[in-house]
Amino acid sequence: MALKYYKNKETGELIKTLKNPPEPEDQWEEVIKEPGTKFMVCANPATGKSKVKDQDKILLERARNHSRDVDLDDTIAVNKDNEFGVKQNLLNEKGERRRKVDDL
């Protein structure tokens, strides 16, 4: 359900609500507003492609989460012979697989 804006005809008070306007309904009129969209920036001027502004931060965080959760298990399995590197970089103090909490 969309957020709706209602303006009181007498007082000019503006309220935001997901429900119907307060009683009495005949004193309130709905105000039409454009949706708040994210700004787009040009990603590649040659092809005319665009992307959401400030998307890089979100994508980097997503990539870090994926590499920690998925790639870490594979790396530990492959590098079992290299005990020092595995213990120092891939496992936490308890000897368990590193998690997001450990990175903070």
C-alpha cells in the first residue's frame, strides 16, 4: 500500500498515512505527489547505460558478504596444507570459519 498525503481543507494541515484520511473524510483532500525515486547516473556514455547513484557501496558490500560466506569454505579446503595462512587469515580466534561479526 502506498503512502498517501492528505491536506485539511480548513487548516491546511498536511498528514502522511497508509490508511484512509481521518474522520470526517470530507474535510481532507488527497494531495498527489511524485514518488521519491533514486537518482540515476550515466554508467557508460558510449552505450547510454545508466545505474543507480551510489550503487557501488551496496555492490561492494554484497561482494564481500559473498566472498566471505561462499569462497571462504573453498579456500580453506584447498589450502589445508598451509596451516599458518589459514589460521591467520581465514579463521577467527576460536578456529571457526570467519563471519561478518569477526570482520567488524
